[in-house]
Amino acid sequence: MPEEAPMKNVVCEKSRKALQFVEDVTCNADEVQRKVLAEILSRNANVEYLQRYGLDGNKADRETFKKVMPVVSYEDLKPDIERISNGDTSQILCSQPISEFLTSSGTSAGERKLMPTIEEELGRRSLLYSLLMPVMNQFVPGLDRGKGMYFLFIKSEAKTPGGLLARPVLTSYYKSSYFRERPYDPYTNYTSPNETILCQDSYQSMYSQLLCGLCQNYDVLRVGAVFASGFIRAIKFLEKHWILLCNDIRNGKIDSKISDPSVREAVLKILKPNQKLADFIEAECSRESWKGIITRLWPNTKYIDVIVTGTMSQYIPTLDYYSNGLPLVCTMYASSECYFGLNLNPLSKPSEVSYTLIPTMAYFEFLPVNRTAPTPLGQKTDQELVDLVDVKLGEEYELVVTTYAGLYRYRVGDILRVAGFKNKAPQFNFVCRKNVVLSIDADKTDEVELQNAVQNAAKHLLPFGASLTEYTSYADTSKIPGHYVLFWEICLSGSAPIHPSVFEDCCLAIEESLNSVYRQGRVSDKSIGPLEIRITEKGTFDRLMDFALSQGASINQYKAPRCVKYAPIIELLNSRVVSNYFSPKCPKWVPGHKQWCTPN
Ligand code: AMP
């Protein structure tokens, strides 16, 4: 461990510089954006994609760029992405070599989208991370005097037919030297040794991270995970395995199920026999209520660092319960396409969180959202895009990015609302992801996918003289892991009852039809529970319509919602359930796209 006083000076200086950087780029947001675009275009002047549209990247200014280049979505880029994935190394999108593909949780035709990236993007991501703690330290000082207990995981990777790695952005980051070989810094001092984070086996990784977190419980000043769902999964894991964990702490030995030698070695450097700690944890965990368990086991925790904006807001009550209402801090907003920005007011309430886009990360444009006639993704837009500094307070926009890695005017699919400004740079509330109806963890299921999946499944009813007349759905997160619930109203023409296995087959058929992120959540991450179909009494959906009309809906325009979130509606549906069925097993899932092989 470096000496304390010089280390403190280094940290202070780093923090000062980070905050100054935020100040500078937000004061000069428009100039920075102009420079970023010019740099992206000039570097990539010779790439096929820009030339296809007759753009001379060396000369083009912002106005020409906007006139010539189309606003695109993934489907438009798919042929180019497929060429790269099949091994074409010519300069198609970017002049720098594509180093790997980042697999987004957004899907196309049921498979993860592949986002090309280049080596230097790791530096840009690392820069955004380096801003988080200096900002946080302004609001919660003293965080350098302890550790962060963060549950971080890598996921499986695959190789494209052309030999490029395809993996989630965080897997790429944690495996990079930026993370693995980070110099000592009290702000990136975590309870989890790198080896436990980099362990591919999710059970061993979770177990060893919890074990290390428990052993160092008094050092922990902040806890977290990337998304709220991941953090709650860790607490649920603790609920199931605390006896084993206490045994390990009591004896100073690791359970034999933890077989990865590098994990065992790293954990043994931390784990020492500690009867007192084991008794304490045992006493806390065996109490009937787990309310406030986080503050009981890690008493110095000041906040929980997890994303609870967007669909993750459904987990706020559970987090409040386990933490006795500790502050929930959402620090950043990022994606596989690009890391966007950070929350400069991290102690704000989840409902008020806003993210300041950092103008050096990419060139940002904004498509005004027309609530009455939205432009579907994949459809051309005639609307003028607005620049970063020209967005209007209170207005909603869809985010469009031009990145160093070769995306030009790419629609990310997120809707943001302008909540304020930091100097000249806008700050955005995350409103929603376009079209997503169901989400438990990283999965994002849209209405069309759900419709197709339900249609496929409903075919199983036909041989039994039954058909599906109406359906809706909701994401049930009252238990962990959460699961998809489908309410079905069916019409029976025969008199014989339908065997439960038929409905179970329907559950599985829906799961098999859903996208690979959903199926990975079911099979590999175990972050999503078995899908459930609840059969409702005849006339339930008429009741649903009556309810909507009583709330002011127009009878001419009424359509049954394909997803419900409003508690009274869910109650109404639940009160009319006659039977329910769960998927009997996991759907099929393999890493990578269906047609690829996995690396050795
Ligand atoms: P992925 O491409 O799988 O990395 O997912 C990126 C997407 O996750 C973004 O486009 C958002 O829809 C969502 N996301 C990322 N960060 C946040 C955040 N802080 N709040 C809400 N949603 C987020």
C-alpha cells in the first residue's frame, strides 16, 4: 500500500483535474462537439460508408454532414456489420481496425446487436469511469478511507465467423488492462479481487465476491452493482448460501465447490478464520426479517451504487427494504455503442436523476419526439435533428450518435428528457427505451417480439379446440428472480378440459421464441425465472376495457394493452385468474449468434 500523505495528494490532484475537465467540456460543449465530429470525419475520410454517401470527411463541416448522411438504425447497418463479422477487414465503417464486437442487450431478429468497437474506445470508457468518484466525493467525502463492495461479472464470449471476439461491453472492459492493471487508487479499491470478477462461472464468482465482501464488512463504505437487478440477485444469493459462507469464515477455508484455483488463491489472501464475524453474520442472517440486512451486515455503508432509472425503477422498493432506505445512486449512463455521460448530482432522488452527456465521448444529436406520431426505429425521419447545445428544457428527444468506432447518425433507441443544464451541456432524465414492453434484467422485449412469441405458442391450443382471444403481460418482480407473466383469455369450443402440460408447452414455446438476451437470462445468468401463463375468466378483457373507459380512454381507439404496469389493472386481472402454469424447463440458448461456434 503506498504511503498515505503522498497518495492523498495524488488523489486530490486527480480529482481536481477530473472536475475541471467536466467544467471545461460542459462550458465549451458546442466547440467540443464540432471538434469531435470533424475529428471522426477526417480520420474516417476514406471509409466506404462515408464515401457511399459522397461525403468528403476531410472537408465536410457539420452542415454538410447533416445534409448528406442519413439517420440510421441497426437494420440499415446490418449488411456492413455482417461483412465485418464474416472477416472483411477493409475500411468499411472505420479507418482503425475493429478490435471486437460488443454485444448489446438490444436485439435484432432475436439476436444481440453487434456493435463494432476499436481499441481506443477503452480509453474513452476509462475516462468516464475516472470522473465518477471525484464527483461523488463532493457529496459523500471520506470514501477513500474504505472500500467498495461491487458485484461485477463477466459473461460468456463468442467468436464471429471472421474470428473477432463478440462479448458484452463490461466483459470487454473488466478483461482489459484498464481494469485489471489499474494502479492503486482508493477510489477503485474493491472488496472483490479481480480473479473473482473475472471468473466465468457465475456461481463461483458470486460466492467468492460475497465471501470477500463479508470478510471485509467493516471496510465497506459503498455497495453496488451495475443494475439494481444484479445487486438484488446478490442479496438473494446470500439468503440461500449464508450458512456455507459463515462456515468458510469460521474455518478460514473455502467451500470445495469453489474450484477455480486463481479464485481460491485470491480469496485465501483475504479469508482468515474469524469465529466472531461468523457468529455475527449467522445471527443477522438467521433473524426472520431481512429488512435492513445491508446496513446490518455492512454497517458503514453510505449508499447503494446501482442504476435504478428506466425499467430498473421497479426494484426501488426492494432495495429500500434491504437497505432501510440508504441513498440509491445512479452514477452513469452508457451503452455498447458508446458511453454517454454521468450524473453530476448523484444524491438526487431516483425519479429526478439526470445525466450530463460528456461532449468528448461522441457527436450527439437529438431527434425531437413526436408523441402523437412517433417515427418508428427503422423508418426514415424527415425531422431536423437538434445539436447537443440546442435542445430545449422539458422537451423529449431520441438520442442519435456518431462515434469514433464508425457509427454515423445512429439511433440508439433511448428517449431522454431535458431536465436542466450544466454550463452549456444539457442534463437528461432517462425516459425509456423505445418500444420495450417487458424487462426483468438486461432483457428488453418489444411488442412485436411478444406478439410473435404468443402467436407461436397459441398454436399449441388449436388441436384441443381452444384458441387465444386476448392477452396482456407484465414483469413480475415481487420475487427474485422476476419473471414474465402472460394473462390469457381463451375460447374453448370442446367440453374436455385441457391438460396442464399443454399450457406448460405454451409457456416454453413463448420462451423459445423470445430473443437470446432473454434466453441467456433464463439459462446462463439465472436472472429471469420461468415464464408464467395465467388463464383468466371469460370476459376479463371486457372488464379491462370498461376500466380503461372509466379512466377516460376513447372507445373508438381502445386496444387491449400488451403490457400492464398499473397496480389496479394488475389486481383486476389477478382477481379473475382461474389457473396458472409455468414453463417446465429452460429454453435453448448458446453463446453468440445461433450460427456461430464458441471459442475454445
Ligand atoms: P447495452 O447496449 O446492452 O449496453 O444497453 C445499453 C442501454 O441500457 C442503454 O441504451 C439504455 O437503454 C440502458 N441504460 C444504460 N444506462 C442506463 C441508465 N443509467 N439508466 C437507464 N437506462 C440505462
